[in-house]
Amino acid sequence: MCSAAALGPGSKLLPSSKKGSLCATSSMTKSSSLKEWCMKRAVLAGLVFLASSAVAGAQTVVVTGSGTMFTEPAGINVNDASCAANGEWCARNVRNGGAVGITNTYTRSGNGALEFSLPASGNSKADFDYLFTNANSSFVPFALSSLTSFGYDWFRDASSNNSNVQHPALRLYIDYDGAPGGAGGYLIYEGAYNGYDSGNPAPEGSWQSVDVSGNTTLWANRFGFGNCANMVDMHSFADWQSGAYGCGGVDIMTSAVVYGFSVGVGSGWFDGFNGAVDNVRFQTSNMSEAKVYNFEVATTVPEPSTYALMAAGLAGLLAVNRRRTRQAK
């Protein structure tokens, strides 16, 4: 027998209790060809059900990479020119031997993750950013006050020798006057300001999942804002969203917009780091579900000859099935 009940809640397949359905009666399922057809359909429907339930409540965007890392040996910040202006995730601010790329060294929700590596030099750095202000971005800047959740998964390898409270940071690109391009900066999540210390170090060798809440401490680093440039403040996410904190007595957060995301390592991280990031996610009050960016290594696309062989094989299977059907009549 095959029925929707065997596939899980919400699945729809010719109900076994319905008179006249192909999988309904014992007399009809005595035909071996019908049994095979019924089972094949059940398997296919089950796979569809599992695939849809795996992303329930979130829209997952797969960001693919070649399996290699972008690096820059010189001491100046360099962006990957192949993607920096194209409205997509891209390596940025890479210097002094820092490296970042989507590889299969670490895996999280598939065949890869976003790998980071730093040499022993404390001046090395590597970021991976997505800016909404690029022409091809699928998003436009949105109000900081509308951001209901954001987070990511991170991994610190046991081979890392830098401070044991350091792991990849998650940043929001912020513009304080609502017009990206001038008075900007970051709001930054790091575990060092949320409970990690020498007696409670960042875990190593296992993936950690972080979802920022109203009580989570974020620190701000501003640039392009006159006397407030590079000024550091620490407050809860809820306080930042309230617009209560500014610079020099001026409230600069009320009109703040988010215009991108960044994950990164380095700048003052001595003795080397290895680790990874995956599943960067966020949701606003205007979104019905969260958006998740899952980093995966691109798989090889079959050659046209492979497709031809697959088509020939499928045609053969259909011919065999037709012969069996005629014999069963």
C-alpha cells in the first residue's frame, strides 16, 4: 500500500481511503507494475516533502564559491575586484596574509562553509561582506529599528593560537543619517563582550550558533563622522535600536539604516587563527520569513553528453515500464 500518511504531515498523494485511487484497493495493487509505480511515486513525494521541510520558516540563499581562498600579502586593504561591485558576497579588507573563501575545509549545512585563515602577524585581516547599496543587490537599506533578528554560525579551529576569546565577528553596516555613503560605521557582535573570557573561552572544534537578541551587547565603530570617527561605544541591541545613543550629545541613531552585513577576522589577532562561518541570517518586520545565506562549494555542472546519456537512460526505463504494463493486462 502507498498513502499520504506514509509521507508525513501535509503531503498529498492519492489517498488510499479514496475509492478509485490507484493505490486504494488490494485488487489493483496485485499488479506488480502498479506496485512499482506506487512505490516510486511515494519515494519521490517523500523527497519533495523532506526538501521543503528542511527550509521551513526561512528562505535559504546558497552562496557558492570555487573552493579557493582570496588572500593579499601586502599591508594594504584589498577587495576582490571580481565581485566587489556586483551586489553579492565578496572578500574585502584583506591584508598581510589574511585569507577568506568558500571551501570544503569546514562543513556546516552542506558541502562547505566560509573559511578564514590568519598568519601569526597581528596586522593581518580578512572580511566577507554583502552591501545592499550595490546596483545588483536584492535588498535596499532598511531601518535599524525594523531589524527583528540577525545571527550566524561560527567555528574556531583548535589549531588557532590567538586569544582564546576571539572568533569570527558579525557586523552590521550602519549609516547614521539614513543616506548610505557618508556617516557610517559598524555595529559588531563578538563573544568577548558577551560572556567569553580567559575562564570561559570561545569553544573550539565545534560549530556555535548565535542569534542576537535585545540584550546582546554590540559595540559601534564609526567612520566618516568627524569627531566621532573611530569612537567605540557598547550598548545592548535594544538600546541601539531605540535611538538613544549618539555622539557629542547629538542623537544619530534615530534615522540609522542597515546597508550591509560583514563577517570577518583579524586586526590585532596575534599568533594565527583558523575557522569558519556559515548561515548568516536576518529578518525585518517587513519580511514574512528570515533570509539565510548558506555558503557552499560550487558543484560541477554535467557536460551536454552527460545529459544526453541521462535522457537515453530515462527513455529506456519508460520503455521497460510500458512493456511491463502491457504484459500485466
